Amino acid sequence: MNQKVFSPEERLYAAISHQKADRISCAPLIESYGARFAGIANHDFLYDEEQAFSALAAIRNEFPVWDIRRSIYFIHHGSLQNKIGLLKSKMPGVDLPEDYEYQVVEYEAMSREDYKIIINSGYKAYIQAFFQKAFGTTKEEAAMAEEDLLKLHHAERKSAEALGQVFLYGAHINFPAAYFTTLRSFPEFIRDTFKIPELLCEAISIATDDAIQECIDLVSKTGIPRAFIGVNRISSQFFSYGAFEKFVWPYLERFAHRLIDAGITPIYHLDNDWTRNLEYFQALPKHKIILELDGSTDIFLAHKLLGNRVCLLGDVSASRFVLGTPEDMKKYCRSLMMELGQENGFILGSGCTLPHNARHENVAAFFDTFN
């Protein structure tokens, strides 16, 4: 009897719900590497979406097994970075040579007094104040940039679907507590946890509720019932368990339950090492979330603790793509597929985005693992 061939969407949801599929999904996060693959400058990739989509299509055509488009290109587009970006960025062909990767400039962009803007006026009002302060972006300009971002999101989804891929993210949200570590700078955020803990918790709580609503609103506009939630620098690699339980976990848990109740799959993109915090995720509903691990967390322990509850996505590290060999790449990917994929609930992908300088032969070996 011939085995059913799943569509990319069916294969994805089989992984989330821990059902058997025809094979494991393939979901590298490819952005600027596409420029090198296609032989174009990274400036052209980041500023010209048509060239970017053509470059990504070239990779898909070379490696048809790539069935999940896992991309936040619409967030990193050059025309938007210094209007409504995460922080100020140095961009290739503008502040840097045209073939460099873009660089986020971290500085103390947020003051302790800014928490009161969130408490008194809401998170959206603070973010608008930040755009004005950091980039000189007016409220009207920010609204136009957000519309452009949404149009770009739709365009990339359409491009991916034309190639037979499923687009993974229906919204991109920076988890507020993690974002504060960037806006305040990490040292100042740590000081805040000691000097103004209750004020900080109040600001995080309000920002979390506002971010959840923004996420639900974005998903209603994109029609993709899955949301990327970027979480970094707030695991117990950096915090004590007590601090994690006060400033992080209640809000991560709230995010998950509220999105699940709204019919949205939370996709926690967990940068850094979350090994010590994995057991917390056992409290979340089964077969409703995806955890993206970047190569720092022990993914095999994650499978042992959470394999029957959450879908794990990862976790081929950036260093393996740059410094490894094709033989090592295939060996590691096959170990992931054999040890984590046998019980379903696993998607093979890069740990975070493929580096711009990934070795072509290692990228090819990653895809060839499926053959």
C-alpha cells in the first residue's frame, strides 16, 4: 500500500499534535544566507524583496525537501529597520560594506522612568515613544511602516506558498521581559530587578497583556494561526530560579494560555541555554506549542522531559553551519531525526537563522540528511 504523501501544512500539524506523518518537516531559518547562495549583495537582499524572494526560491528549487518557510524577513527589511526596528541597526550598504550582515547596536535606550509610561499609558504608547526617540519616527510614519511590514509579510507568504511551502509565522512578537533586557541594556535591567522589583513586574504584566492582544490582532490580519515569540537572555543561564519565577515564567505561561485559548499556536523561540528551565514547560497544555531551540539548550534532555508534550524545532547551531564538516552535519542531523523523530513531535531546523557565512557544503549536507 502506498504511503500517503502529506502536504507541508499537514506535516506541520502532525508534528505539533504528535501524529504520525510521512516524514519529518524541514525548517531552516534562512534569511541573509540566501544572498550568498544567489550571489547578490546582502544590501540588495535586505532592501529589495523581489531579489530576496528570488534568492530564497533558488534555495527551495535546489533543495525541494525544504517545506516550512520559517522567516522573519519582513521584520528585518532594510526600509523598516531604522523606522520601527528592535533597536538602531547598522545596515549593509548604508553604514557597513554592502555584503556585511546587519548589526544591531545595543545601548541604554530605555530609562527606568519609561516603565511608568507603560503603566500609565500602555505598552503601545511606550513603543511609539521609543520609535520617536530612537529613530525620529512620528506616530503617522510608524503606522505607515507597520502597514508596509504587513504587506511584506503577505508578499513573502504568497511567494513561499507558490513554491509549495507553508509559512510558519503569522505574527512576530518580542516577549516584553526579554525585550526590556535589550532596551534597558542587560546590566540596567538586572539592577531594576533588585531596586524596583514590584514596579518592574507591573510594567511586565501590562506589556505582556498588550503584546498578547497585538499578537492576536496580527494573526487575524495574516490568517496564519501561529505566532513567533522571541525570548532571549531571561533563562536561568542568567537568572536564579527565584528571579525566573518572579519576572519571567508567569508571563510566559500567561502568553501560552491566552494564545492557545484564541486558537493560536505559540512558537517560543528560545535563544540561549534553557536546560535548567525545561521542566517549567511541563505545565503547559499538551500538543499545543512549539519550542525552537538554538543549539545552546540540551535538546535531547528537552525531548526526554517534554517530548510527549511539545513540538521541538531545531537545533542545528550557527557554529555547526560555519565551522563543521558535511560529515559532522549529516551525523548530527541523523541523530536528531532518529532520537527525537521516532515519536513524532519534532521538526528539523537550524537553531536560529543560518549565518550569512554558512559553508555551502554544510547547508547542502543539512538538506541531504532527508535523502
